[in-house]
Amino acid sequence: MSGKIVSINISDTKGVRKKAVDFAVLQDNYGIEHDAHASGEWHRQVSLLALESIKKMQAKGLNVGSGDFAENLTTEDIDLIRLPVGTRITIGKDIALEVTQIGKVCHKRCAIYYQAGDCVMPKEGIFAKVLHGGAVKKGDRIKVTDSKECRRRQEK
């Protein structure tokens, strides 16, 4: 299973929409440099959301795009919500992430929720820990490198 990175998004503070950047550096066991959510002592170092999920919200008439759901990495052509916790994914040549959480509980309703009555990030966003960092840029390939499903296929 593979796809690509369509947007890299960061913010200075938590609780706001993220702004797209041309590239970013992911640090081992930390997250994305200069992003408010980066923290080495946390299992949600990087957040990912599929462009396909954003398009669902656009289909409801919302003027939203990459970063509006506070995701760090917007992907395309990879079914993120089907990746179980523990799945390892690579981005480009060097970056290795491990999925640590699928979805999240929103304690405070975000602006998107109030605008649409729903938000995809709590249900379809995933979170990961940075196993091996490096530079990421728009267009980089993202692929599943190790998951229970991959191991099952290899055993057959």
C-alpha cells in the first residue's frame, strides 16, 4: 500500500489550523521541527489525514483544505484509517514512522465541527511516532513497510 504526501502543515500554537510549508524536518522521537504539537514524550508526535477525508468535508459544502484539520501531513492514495496501531510506514528514503493511534477524542469542538456539524480528524486522522527522522517534501512517496496485514501476506 502506498501513496504520496500532498501537503506538509505546521503551526506555532495548538488549537489552530496549520499552514502549509514546502518542506519540513522530522526529528527522531520528537515530531516536526517548529510545530506546536512536536513533543518527544508523547505518542502523537505527527498527525496524518488523507486528502480523501478532506474531500468528504468539501462534498458537504465546506471550504476546507490541507492543514485545516490541524494535520501535519496530508496524504493521498493510502487508506490511513485501515492501518492498525503498530504499522510502520516510510516517507521518502529515510523517514520511518510507527502508527500509535487511530482517531482521537475531541474534548473541545473545533471551528470545523461548528461549521459543518462534523469533523473527520477525530475519526479518520492517525497519529504516529517518529522512529527515524529526515526531510519531507510535497510529493514524497509514503508506503506501508510493516504491518500485521503485510506480514500475513508474506507468510502465505
